[in-house]
Amino acid sequence: MKITDGIYQVDGVNGNVYIVEDGNNLILVDTGLPRNHKKIINSIEGLGRKPTDVSIIVLTHFHIDHVGNAKKLKELTNAKVAVAVSDADYVAGKKATPKPKHLRLAWRIMFKLFGSVVKAAPVKVDWLLKDGDKVGRFVVVRTPGHSEGSISLLDAERKVMFVGDAARFVDGKMLGPPEQFTLDMDEAKDSIRKISTFDFDIMLSGHGQPLMSNASQRVKEFYASLK
């Protein structure tokens, strides 16, 4: 699905995956739940591009619905994997994935069962990202709270902000990150404030639909409603 010139969303993957044209190269933003790498590769080829055109895979945070296909895609594309410093050891399998702190009992049982069936393979991290870094055409914006290392990515030329799970647009409504899976809601709210200080027309999140107009103003209004 075309979002705007040079930016596409992969259909049928739980956890939104974006393909971004960056000159002759492609950048993937997140990789969805495991076992979806073929859909992503098919989408790349459907654009008339080769898997090896992907030069960078940027992960907005370490959760399984964002990193699930990173290892397979790295093998198929030979791309570099980029993630924030604070989340890198989870992605690489050097640290055990922390369990959400605020889950109700039913969610804990579901989380445990899901984790026993669906797992993301650890992947080597090539690029440790910090606030203000340049990754291809993106500027990295540190937006912690959902995870310690959550990041957003600003494409200033196209006026598009990729926010991972820091904010969502679902069925016409602005939402913050899902509280049950968020490490620090106060920090997450401040990250929404930080996102609102940038100028962008389109907001693309890890779940929900694209917010296609006046996006930074909508985020400002949403943050004001949280105070």
C-alpha cells in the first residue's frame, strides 16, 4: 500500500512494516511478527526492487511484533540492523526480554502462552542509535517510555514521522502506547510531547492506520488532552 511518494506499508503483517525509498536504496522500518518475511520480500519485489536493495533495517524498539523477521530479512538482504542503544541487547539476545510490569493475570497467561509458541530469533545489531543520529534520510528522535530504547524517525523532506508504538492512530482516534505493554507511562507521555514539537504532516505508527494530514497538530492536541 502506497502511503506517499517513496513510502509504502506492507499489507497483511501484524505490526506495521514500512518500505522507504532512500535514493537507490531501501530502508525497512520494523519487521512485524515472526513468519512474515516472505510477505515483506514479496512487497519489495512488487515494487520492482530486489531484496538486496534494502540497505538498513531500523527497529523502533525490541518488542516481538517489531523485530520478528529481522534475522531472516538481514540474511536475505544483507542489510544493516539499526536499533537504539538501550534496546540493542534484547534484539541481539544478550539479555532476556523483560516481561511487562502492569499486565493483569489474564494478559500474563496469554503473554506466557504466546511467548512459548512465537519467538523472535536474535539478530546481530550493526548500528547503535542515539538521539539526533542520521540514518539514511531519517533523523532519530529518542522517544522512550513504551520501552527504554523506543525511537521515532523523522523524514523531514517528506514531512513524515515514524513513531513506532509511542503514539497510535486507530479508527480515527489518537492514542498513546498500549499501557499494559509500556514500561513507563509518564515517560511515554513526555515522548508524545517531544514528538509534537516537530513539524510533520503524516504520522506512521507500529499499529493502527496512517494519520495523513495535520499530524503534528493532532499530536499537540492529543498531548494537551493528557495533562
